[in-house]
Amino acid sequence: MRLPIKAAAIAIAVTAAGAAAFAALSFTANASRVAANEPAALRPARVIEITYNRQTLSLVLAGTVVPRIESTLGFRVSGKIVERLVDVGTVVKPGDLIARLDPADLRLAVDNARAALASAEADHVRAKADHERYQALRGGAAFTPQTLEQRQSVAATTLGRADQARSQLSSAENNLAYSELRADTAGVVTAVQAEVGQVMSPGQGIVRVARTDELEILVGVPEHRLKVVRDSTAAGFELWSDPGRRHAATLRELSPSADPTTRTYPARFTIVDPPEFIGLGMTATLSFERPDAQRVAEVPLSAIFQRGAQPAVWVVDKTSGTVDLRAVTVARWRNDTAAIVSGVTDGELIATAGVHKLEAGQKVKPVQTAVRP
């Protein structure tokens, strides 16, 4: 009796397991049919609307305040320096004494020229008197035309020597005056090139004076920015010592050749209305602005899909929501944006996030965001 009972238990267990498996299979099939009948969920995508505008291009360069004119001053005559009254940083006005030479030899030259003039004038007075006395004898037996001509010639010669001596005296007096070196314009001494006791030759530099009445901003322009600087309609600068205050400047000179050391092109901008606190050597930030020649659409860098060497964007159809990859032309790149000039049109939507996970023809749910300025 025990064997039949055991067989019955096994049969019951097998029947229960089969029923459970059948139920599970039926549930899976029903769930699959329900999932197939439900529509696929659309993936949200951040998009922006393309808008073309004309922008103002700007460029910022660091520069230095420099004088337009910086002259090296020296004596016109040779001599030994006995006094120097200025140092680097001294502010001078027109007529201020800068240095003085030993005037002893120059005074002697003036005395010699004065004595030579006195002798020449005496000779001329005597020759002129002889000529006038002989003219009074005209018509007498002692009068001869040849003697009159000789005395006329002597009088003219002595007059010329007197004039020559007078010019030599004037030159000697000028040389004596040149023993004092004076400033010819207002400025500041930027360099000293000679010391007391040094014997100087004519024209040798003593000091360098920078004029403060005309100041400029000197900047080095990279070669790929030359066109921006040339086409700039407005330029201005801010001093690092006084940030936030903008002052006007105009381009005066742009070097045709690059500096051999920095490989930049020196440009000088005239300060239109210098502020009162400006000084030589101050650092300034010079900025330029010019209108863009073409209309561009500014888009985030995250919207650019790089397909080889050709940039592209995913264009989202406003009606169907499908995406399509389209090549675009980028005029310039910035830190976080790209300026598109062609490839898309005004009013179209482009995806700005997850562009590397999209596929052609894929449907998305557009979520429009504002374009950052």
C-alpha cells in the first residue's frame, strides 16, 4: 500500500509544477503584447532657435603709456662738464638749466673775436677816410683814376673784414651760450648719459627728455589681428591704476614690420583727452570695436557635432520632432560658443546637448532654451 501512495504524490507534484510554468508563460506573453501596443517614450532634447544678427567684434590688448616724442639732448660745442643739475625723473620746463660746460676756453674765443673786430673796424675807418680825402682831390694835378680805384678797393676790403670779424664774434658768443644746456620744452628726464668731469664732443647725448604734452599707448598687435586694428571704428583704453574709466584713443601709427623679439607689430594710439593722473610707463588695457561684415548665429559649442573636419549640427523638425544632421560653416570659435554663417536658416531648431547620442531620423521632444549672449 505504501508504493501507490508515493507514486500519487510524485504525480501531484509534477502536475503542480506544470501548471505554474504554464501560468508564468501566459503572463509573459500577455505583458509582451501590452508593451508592444504602447507607444515608445520620446527622448527630451534641449534646443535653441537659430537667429542671425550682426555683431560687434572686439579685441583687447595690453599696452604701455609712452611719450610721442623723446629727445636726446646734448651740447653743440665740446668741453668738460662742470655741473649737471638734473637726474632721472626730474620734471623740466622750457629754459631750465640741465648741465654746464667749463666756459674758460669759450670766453677766450669771444675775447679774441672782439679784438679782431676792433682791429678790422679801425682798418676800415682809416681806409674809408683815405678814400674820402682822395675823392676831394678830383680835378687836381695830383688826382689819378688808378689811385682812386685802389683806395676804393682798400675801403671795400676792410669793410668786408670788419663784417667777417663781426660774424666771428657773434659765433663765439653763441658758442659761449651753448656751454649751458637748457630744456627747450616741458618734459621729464628719462635717462642720464653723462656725468660731471666727462669731456663731451658736440652732439653727444647728455640726458634723454620725454615730452609730456603728447602721450600715446604703445601696444604689440599679433599678425592675425592686424585687420581688426586697421578697421577699428572706435578704440579706448583703461588704466590698470584706475579701472572702470574708459578714455578715447585714435590709431596714429602701425608699424609695417614686426618686432624681431616679440614678433608683434608695434602700434601707437594717440590719447585724445589724457586724464590728470596718467603717467609714463603706466599699463593700460586697449580695446577695439568694429562691426562684423556678415550676419552670424551664435550657438553653444555643445551644439557642434564634429564629423571629420566638417562641423555640423542636429536640426530638429518643428512638426515631426525628427533630427537631421546638417553641415554648417563656422566663422570663428570662442571659449563657449561658435559663430555660424551658413548651413542653417533663421527660425530652425538645433539640438544643444547630447549631440553625439542622436541618430538620423530619431524623434525627440524639443525643450527650447534661451541663447546665451
